Amino acid sequence: MIVIPWEEIDRAKVPGDNGDVVLRKRGTEFSIRTVETELMNSRVHGSEDALAQLTIERIKQKPGMQLLIGGLGMGYTLAAALGQLNSDAHITVSELIPAVIKWNQKYLGHLAGMPLNDPRVSIKQEDVTQTIKRGKSTWDAILLDVDNGPKGLTREANNALYSTAGLKTSFLSLCPGGILSVWSSNPDEKFTHRLKQCGFNPQTKTVRARKSGKGSKHIIWLAKKP
């Protein structure tokens, strides 16, 4: 058996943090990771797809829908959302790390079908918390795939996004009937409680990392604004 070694393609600093994110390639497989932990892999994106699919299933489609995705990753959540939305919908993607945008444009775009090229998409290089703060009753859905969920892994500042104050800001930013969806590598009952305290009606779904229904179990919160 021939073992193909990993090749480091690029690395970049996480803004406002001391850590790095690293893009690696092995054959046709790509990986984005910190020095210690893999964050995403091109072979394993079933739960990222499910984040978009489960969200859009639960919102009533209407003309000119506005969705916000926090965290570009490898573009799988964005591609899954585009596949379910009408031609007049619009998706804003907020990505904190400039290199992740560059990697999608240069190395990764083909994996998810070049979703950044879709005319329904605009991308902002900024912290999604800033995008959320600027909108009031703006978004039909906010989808967060930031860090590893409510317990930040790569950047401590991400914890504020999932705090009570951060959730209240998201609540105000959603249209009535809108949904805040959150991807996580692990369950967190305290986070569910915070969602309820902030006025959301949350439910959780356990999904598998692979589209085949295999792989690690991940959690998606689907929190509706009444």
C-alpha cells in the first residue's frame, strides 16, 4: 500500500489570535487545520451540507430571501444552500480569515462546484459578529459554522458569538420566523438553555460527518425566532 504524504499548501494567522490555520493536500484530498486539530476535510462534509438543508427546510421560502452564513470553510454549506434556494435569493458569507477566501478561490472552489461564483453570493472579509450587529430584522436565516461550535477552539473571541449577549444580537437581526442554525462538533446543554433564555425555540439534530450516514456525530441547533 502506497501512503501519500500530506503537503502543506499554505498557512495563515487567525486575525486577533496567536494561532495559525494550515491548508494541506494529499492526492485529491484537502484539509484545513490548526497546528493540533483538523477543522475540516474535503472527504467529510455531510454535516456541513445538513446545516444548510435542515435550515432551509424549516423556513418558508419567499421572494428575495436573505441568508447569512458565518464561516466559509470549504464552501460546502454555501453550495448546499444555493442548491435549495430560488434564483432571487441572496446569501452573504462572512469569513474572518482572508486566507480562507483566497484558498477557496485558488485551491478549493472546485470541490463544492465553485459556489463563490454564483451571482446570488457576496462575501465579506470580516467577523460575522460585525455583520450580524449591522442588521435588524434583516436575515431569514443565520447559519453559523464558526470554530467548532459554542465552545471555541481556534479563537477565544468566537465565544462571544455564542454568549447570551451574542445570541440576543442574532435574535434581533433575524426576521420574525427566521432561524439561527449552529453547527457544533459536540452537544452543549448550556447553549440550548441560553437559546431559550434569548427567546428562541430551539431544537437539536444529530447528523453524521459523512453523507453516507457514517462518521463522527455532529450537532446542529435549529433555533427559530417566533
